Amino acid sequence: MSKFWSPKVHELTPYVPGEQPRERLIKLNTNENPYPPAPGVEAVLREFPVDHLRRYPDPDSSALRAALAGELGVEPQQVFVGNGSDEILALAFQAFFCHGRPLEMPEVTYSFYPVYCRLFDVTRRALPLDAQWRVDLEAFTTDSSGAIFANPNAPTGHGHDRQAIQGLLSRVKDSVVLIDEAYADFGGESAIPLVAEHDNLLVTGTFSKSRSLAGLRLGYAIGSRELIEGLERVKDSFNSYPIDSLASAVGIASLEDRQHFEACREAVITTRERTRERLESLGFHVLPSKANFLLVSHASLDAAQLFVDLRERGILVRHFNTEMLNNYLRISIGTEDEMDSLVETLESLCR
């Protein structure tokens, strides 16, 4: 604590990101893609004109927005881009949820949402998951400042289909429904086509997961022009140049290589399902997942101790020390070889 901090800073409990270890470990803790970005990305990095960096980038990121619009089947004016989807989420909290009424979200979901609530003085209304640990869409009400959840949800992995999201939007019409699709490319069904019918729907996405660009920090939002303009107003009151020229060029290159994207996505899905079957054969309870991770528990093994045992053997997974998740581990999907090493290590620990 410091006497120089404002009262707000004293009150904050910041988000704790996954560990980025310095030693060589099999890293399965932060849901990064195990495969490299598209080959065109390397070409951009090699050939980018250095002289361009002396000038400010396009404040509207017009080329990147046009590329995303073409890839996602929307108009460029329905696209917003930012430094990772986390930045866009922060802008959305300020633009849409500071109305005095509570913001509704699942009790278990992306843990940055409660952090933003505290930072921006947004009252949080936590809704229980259903009996299968799925986001309960029927629990969302019409007397809130809005709704937010990840779909597929993090860290549980369940994803609702578009028809279920349509049902939610048919009820919640007068406040923003924000659907965080960071993991949708690994088996989820995107709600982006519903934007044309619902002016209160905002869908966020990221280049960090399925595009293998977590180190670049690039995200986007899709919504009605009314919502995008709200984000732009907040952005231009904070940082008018969020996307640098190099990041924009790299992002466009990653969008242009559909074949590489599909191959990496399918590889992750195949490895996830193979790993799920092998973990279940070891007695693990594995929640169904449409993301690039699995949430697992074991009836006779303590998750916290298992986390320590795995790390001592060179494998890093994620353990959440919270009341509901303290006996679960979240395991990111790595390469086939990395997941083989994980399962072989768990086999020895389960004996």
C-alpha cells in the first residue's frame, strides 16, 4: 500500500494472469495456441518497411477492419479493433454498463469481468451455473444494465449454440448483451450472424487463440453501428491510436491464410478430444469443452497437490484457488507430443 495511491487503487484486487515461466516447461496454463502463426505473418515481419514506424498509424485501422469484415461477413462500420479483447472489454464496461443497475454474469466465467466491475464501479450480479456447469441463459433478467459471458465459457468450456443465444436476445432487448467469443473457433457456434437482427448484441473476439498471436495483442468487436460508435467514443477519449501499423499488417496476414487457420484449429480439436478420452480412462472427470482447454478433477487426487506435482515434473497447468474451482485444473491443449507427456505423467501420479 502507498500513500500516493488513490482510494480506488487501494480497493482494487487485480486480475492475476497465468504464469509465464522463464524455465523450460511444457506450458499448458494460459490457453495459447501450440502452433505458430500463419507463414504470411513471418513474411510481414521480415519485409515490413521500418520507415513506416516513424508515423502514427491509421486511427481508424481501416484496412484491418475491412479484412475482418470480409472474413466475418459484416460491414467494416460494424467492426471495432483494440489491443487484445481485454482492452475492448474494458472500453465496453465504460460505454455500456455504468448505468447504476447491476451487470449480470455467470458466477463462474472469465475472472477479468469482476475486476472491471470493481475498477469502473459497476455492480455485479452473479448468476449460478446450471446443474451441468453450463451458463444458464434463462437466469438472465431484463432489469440489469446488461449481460456478459464467454461462449464457450471460461474456464468450464461449455458453449451454447446460436439458437440458444437467439432465445436470450428475444428476451433481453433493452440493454447490451456482450458475448465474449475468445474460444469460439475451437468448436463453438458464433453469434455474429445475429448482430444483423439485434442492435444490442456485441460480440468480441481475439487473435490470441485460434490465430496464434497472443504476443501481438489484437482483438475485435462486432456489433451494430450504434454500439461500435459507443466504443469509439470511449477509445478516442483514452487512446486514439490503439493498433500500431505492424500489428495491423500482421493481423491482416493471419486472416488471409484460411488453410493454415483451419489446419491448426482442427489439430487442436482433435488433440482435445483424444486427451479427454485418455484423461477419463485415468478416472478424471472432464467437463465437455468447445474451447482449447479442458477443466478436470479427480475424485481421489487433490487438484492443488496435483498442480504442484505436475510442475515439479516440468508441466505447467492452471489451478484456480477459488471456492468453486479449487479441486479443478484447467489444462490448455498443446501439441500431440505435449499432451502425451501430460497423460504419461498423470498415469504415474495416479498409480
